Amino acid sequence: MDTHLWMQHNDIRYAPISHEVLFPNIQVLELSPEEKMHLRLGSTPLSTPQENGKYFIIYDDNTYGLLEARD
């Protein structure tokens, strides 16, 4: 049984799937408003206290990007 909510845009039919379903092992990194602005302006690197690894960034309730924390 198809449990996805199908959507239509012009002649394309698709089922939106969240990043949590597609990549359940990648955590969301919570950023301060200042850190989010830093990223929106294209400034890198961003200093975080997180362990090395990949993290999703959420901005205005939408997935904003995928970041990698390294030494």
C-alpha cells in the first residue's frame, strides 16, 4: 500500500520525504540566530562544539543544508 502523500507540480508527480526519513543517522545541529546569519552570508568556517561528523541545519522550519564538523 502506498503511504506517501503524492503532490503534483506541472507534469511532475512526487512524494516529499523529510531528511529524517532519508538520512536517519544524521543529527540536526541547533544554531544561534547569529550563527545562522553567518551561514546565510556565506561566511565559513563556523566554529561549533560538536563532534566531527555531518549535521543538518534547519532554518525557518526548512532544511537549510548539510554541514560537516571537523577539527
